[in-house]
Amino acid sequence: PPPPPPPPPPPPPLDNLRRQRQMCIRYRYIFNDWLYRALIFLVISCPCALVISIPLGYFGGIGAASKNGILFKGSNYLDAFTKVNTVVMDKTGTLTKGIFQVEKIKSESMNEQDFLNLVASVEKNSTHPIAKAIVEASDQNSNVDISEVHEIPGHGLQAKYNDQQILVGNARLLEKNEITYPEEINSIVESIVVVGLNGKYEGYITVSDQIKEDAKSAIEGLNEQNITPVMLSGDKQSIVSKVANVLNIKQAFGGLLPQDKVSKVKEIKKDPNKVVAFIGDGINDAPVLAMSDVGVAMGAMGSDAAIETADVVIQTDHPSKINTAIEISHATKKIVIQNIVLAFGVKLLVLALGAGGIATMWEAVFAD
């Protein structure tokens, strides 16, 4: 016959039941503890501190700049200013006041007033500061028949006067039209407007400009920060060199057309270590403003094209504001870095305390 079934096992002793119950309680306690610590990790690892502090740091920098009359069109340009080590500047309207006064009038066949009125009638169609000075010095009520006026960038104006061609501009304009002029024109230091009438040299008008009061301090500030100032201008080299000597600018180039300024800036940017900021105010400066690393326009007297193209606008037309912009950009970057270091430092500290079971949820929330 088959063997009888084995007897049922005896019930576990009371001590074993208590031991199993204690193990379950211990495991449940460990799970709750680490779940709580994980939630602390989740709270403190939230990126809110960085997401809030970094943009607000740049917003504060842009606000500080606008309070000082400097308009940054974005935080990226504020950051780019911290890397600028070469500042290229236009002369007229940037380092000089751009407020000209007529000094000398010389004509070959006309009296001075008639010659001035004729030139002013052509210059009415230009926005250049020299043109405005000539118009203001002329007889506003004179009636001179001028037609078919068009501007030749970097040279001057061409128009019709009594069915004759009249050219008003720099010496390059006469050279371009193969008109000979006296050699004394090239030796005149002041800004000069040369006139050609009916294919012949007719005369010239000289005007003078003044350096802005804070231009010298602006250049001194750049030199103190080891930033190289460079001056570019369409005026004659003699005028540019004179201004450069007064302001202590080592690199100054005159007689440049708009495309020549672009070429000069390209030449400077060939060095990969140079970050270039260009400061200008005229419509001819728009191409250079667009291609520089940071374009700065003088807003009060600047043309709409220059202001539209620029990344930064100095609303007060003070060249010393460029130093203020650089200082604000460096201060902003310093504060942003402080925010990042502080945020990460506090988070790492509380994470370590939370992993050790020391930090509570309230401390994690407060630290964040």
C-alpha cells in the first residue's frame, strides 16, 4: 500500500513571525526615506534659479545702459562688447561735432556771394554736415536754377545749372571727370568743397569742424583698457592726421570711400584674435556697421540707415559713452557669472545634505 502522506509542517515559532514583520517595517521605512530624499533632489535640481537669474542679469545690464543713453538691441550684443579689443571710428559726427562753418570762398569767375549761393543750391540736396553748413551760410532767398541733382557716394553731387554740368564735392570728383585743378587744393588742411562747372575748375569753399569735448577722454579710456582705437574717414589724410595727433590715435586713415572703409575693416578682421566694433553716424557707414562684430551708431545726428543697421545706438552722440558701454557689458557679465556660481554652489551643497538625510524639503525649497 502507498506510504501515508507526510505530516503538515509545524507552525512557525512566534519569534520568526516577529522577525518577518520587523523586516517589512524596516524595508518600508528605507523606501520612504529614500523617496523623500529623491524628492529633495528633484526640487533642488530644478533649473529655475538659472533660467530666471541669467536673463534678468542681462535685462539689468540693458536697463543700466539705456539709463546712460545707450541702446542695446539685444543681450547678445551686450555680451559681445566684453570681447571687443579694437574700436574703429568714423571722424565726422563721431569724434568731431559735425557742425561746420564756412571759412574761405574762392571762385575763378564769380563773386563770393553768387558762388556760395550756387554751391548751396546744389548742396541743399545733401544731408552731409558740410553741405548743411554751406546752405546755412548762403542767401536762403536766392533763386538759382538747379536740376537733375544726384549724389555720387564718396565723391559729392552732380547737377545741371543753365544746361551746364556742375560738380560739387571733393577733389576725387573732379579727377573722376578728368577736370584739372590747382595743386594748392591738395595742400589745404581744412575740409574743402571743390566745384567744377562745364568741365572746368571753378573754385572751392573751405569749412572747419571742431573736435568733441569728450573725444580725447574717450580715446584715453580705450587705451587704458588695452583696446586699440582706429580712425577711418573720407576726408583728406592731412585733416585726419591732424585730428589723430590731437586725440593720440596711432592708426588713422583718410581719403576713404565707403567701400574702402569696408576693405579696411575686413583687413583688420583677418586677425582671428581681433573683435571689432565700428562707430559711425552717416548713411555711408551702414555697410561697415553691418559687417563689424558690433556696430555702434551715434543716434542723435546719425542717419536712419546707420541707426537701423547698428547693433548699439548711442543716443547722446558722446563718444565717451563707448567706454560706458564697455564697462556696463563687463559688469553685466561679472554679475551673470556670479549668479551661475552661486546657483550651482547652493544646489550642490543642498544636494549633498539631502543625500545624507540632513536637508529637508523646506530647506530645498528655500535654497532654490
